[in-house]
Amino acid sequence: MAFLNAALSAIPSVAGSKYSLIAYALAIGAYVFFVWRVTRNKNLLKSIEKLPARDRLSALEIEMGGVRLARGISPEQWLRSRIHRYYFLAFVVACLLVLGILLISLLVAAGKIDVAVDLYDPASTRQRDNANYSPVAIPGARADGSDFSGVTSSQEKIGSGGLLSNDDAWQTTYLYEKADGIIRIKPLLPYLTDENRTRVFSGRDFWKSDLQGTQPLLSVRVVNNSRETLLLTEMELTVAASEIDERPIITPLAGSYRGQLVFLNQGWGPVLDPSLKYSIRPIGECKDRFALTSPITPKLDPFDASTSISIKESVPQELIDKTKQCEKTISYICAEDFCSDLNDPTIQCLDTKQDQRCLTVNKVASRYVDRFLENPDLKDRLKGRPPKIHYERACSKTPICINAELSYKDKLGKSRISRFATYVYLDPQESHGALPPSQTYDVFLIAGRVGTTVRKATSQQIRPGDADQFLVRIFSNKSATYKFQLAIRDAGAAIVWQGDFEMGILAPRTSH
């Protein structure tokens, strides 16, 4: 009875495959049959051995029915031969079952599904499962942060190939490590890792003000060696811990207008006790050595997202005249704030000062003035007085190079010093026009929120013998570190891969 109970309790374990269930049922049936027959014959043998010799054949016939004994064979010998026959048949059946199981395993083997998850490197398909950190670049980045075209000391040049061309200094890369069953991914930004504060960083162009490559991409590679199609239908991230990264990331805005030197804080912590000193240099020297000669020290208040100061008053007029180039030909004639195109190349500006507004011209465009006076709106404004006429001409922009050093403290009281080389336009801003793997799945996490499970529907079909790669891009609403578990499930909700992660994500403010 105990055997039958144990056999019945094992049925759920073998019910996953119809072939294993059939083989299990046949084995149990054969076992029960042969045990019953052998036990019956053994009990009968014990019973007839207690009877007189002349009554043994009659007892065997009563129990077993018509029995024909060969000459010289006693009832006891006949029963023993029957027991041995059942033992032999049981052995034959067991061999047939083992052979059948082997044949079924070879013909309908489930195969193996291999899943590997690590940090995606578009430049390489190498597996990075080693014990040391491996740098992986989000497109185009250098992981060690050492080869930048920015200055590495105050005596070195900012760049050799053009104006402030160190975009790599603002490129986020990620370091990958797999150890103790946990995949650890850490963000690397040269600005945050410049512990000696000797590197000079360029300003970021307005259209590139967000940092590059800020979302880590996970590569999920699946090889289906089974005979059935695997359909992956869901991803599940369970966040166990999350901590907001509150380090400030200061980036000067290159090419800002109206003489405003703008600093953006791409981090998520406040900039405390800021102290700034800067020097003004000709734009042609911006690609030369960094220098703080005759530094200007304006007052800065603590700021969170951004701050700005005007450098206009600090720029010498001599430098403006050397930088700004204006045409002699007049482009517009204006009465008060009413302007009109001036299509007369004979009217030219006589001013030596390089300014868009021309104070002196070689001759007055009187016919244009008469036309202005026909405007009823202008007449109503003038109320009988003569209009104030001025002329405007086309001028180049006025970029001014700024070498700056900003010292500040973060929320934890840690002091930092950052050096920048950037440029600012003194002019008003002009109007501008509007400017693989099989699949990528985006997962959005909320910094500081724990105990949550984020589910993302997937649709990846890997046919027998095929392989596939899809990407998982992790977003965060703020810079933060996360501890989470990633599980990949198939259409039957079974987990085909599961792993633990510790991941840091940089999410600059201007990327939102």
C-alpha cells in the first residue's frame, strides 16, 4: 500500500510529458502484475509443502485449474519454475521499458534553452562574464575616460583639431561586472571621475545640452535547441532597493546669447556655496592654453537646475571690435521701430565702430523716409514730430572665449572644483527652424521607489535551431542606483532566465 501511495504521489512530477506519463503507467502496471503473480505462487508453494505428498497435486489443480505436469516433475518444482518465469518476464519488460525510454529521449528530446543576459556592446558580440569590470561603450564612448581632446592640465592645449572638440568628456559609459551571481553595472562620466580636477571641460552646445548615452542597454541572447517553438511573452523586474544619485553635474552652455554665461546642473543634487572666477579671451585663443589671467569673480547664489551671469560689461570694446565684422552696405532703414529693406548699394555706413546700428551714412535715403510718413500707425505715434531714423547693417556674430573655474559643494558637503573652456555670443539669439537587434524594449523605473514589480510585454519567437538577440533599455526618472531581479518568462509563464542586478543610471535633467 505504501508503494502505491508513493507511486501516485509521483504522478505530478512525470505528468509534464505525455511520453513520460505513459512509460510511468506501464512500469507501475507491470510491477503490480508481476508482484501479484510471484506472491501468489510463493504462498501456494508454502501451503502445498505442508500437505502429504499424495494430496499436493490435487491441491495444485484446485488452486490453479487444469495443470499438466511433465513426467518426473513434482508440484513443488512446477511452482518454482513458474516463479522463475515471472522473474524473467519482469526482467524482459524492464529492459523493454528502458529501451523505449531511450528511444523516446532520442526522438523527442526537449533540448536545451540557453539564455545569456549582459550589457549590450554594439561594437562587439563578446561575452563579458569575467570577474573584473569590463568597460562597455554606449555608441562611440571610451570607457577609461582618458583619451579626450580636452585639456589635461593648465599647461596643455584644449584641442588640436578645432574649437572645444571634447564631446567624449560628456559621454556616459557603463562598467560591467558579473560576480557572486550578481550583474553589476556602474555609470562612468569623465566629469565625475576627474578626481584631480586637472581636466578642462568644454561647454556643451545648446542642441547637445543633454548628456550622451545615458541609458544602459541589456542584451538578452536566447538559443533554442529544443524541438518546439519558444515564445517569450513577458519581462518582470522586481526592485529591491533604489537610491537617488544627488551628485551635481555642471555643464556650461556653449554658444549662449546676449552675453549670458549659463551653467546647467545635469545632476539631481543642489550646487551649494558656488564660487566662480573667469577670464575673457579672444575666440581664436579658445583652442590654445587654458589661462585665468586677470580673473573676474562675480557673486553666485546656490542653484539647483541652472544659473547665469552676464559677461557683457566685462568684455573690452577693443576685443568686440576685433571680433565683430560688419558690412559697409546698409541692409535696413528704420523709423522708430518700423523697419524696411534698403535695396540701395550706394548708401553705406561710415562708422568705424563695429556695430549693427549705423550712426553715420554717406547719404540720406530721403525717399524711404517719405514712405514711412505715409504709414498711419507711425503718424499717430509721432503726433507731428519728425521720426528718429537709424540704419542697420549685417554683422557677424560676436563669440567671446571664456576660461572659468567653478568651485562648489554638493549636498554631502564634499568640495569640488571644475574647469571649463566655453564661448558666449554677445549678440541677440537668432531664430532657427525646426530642427540590429530584432527588438528593443524600454523599461521605466522610478528612483527611490522599492518593492515594485515592473512588467513589460515581449514578443520574441525563436524557432527550433534558431537564435535571437533583443535589447532591454532601462530608463530612470532621476539619476539613481538600483538593485533588481530580472526574470524572462515564456508563453506558459515559466521562467527561462533569472538574474540579480545592481545598476547605476545617470539621468540628466535636460534629458527629460
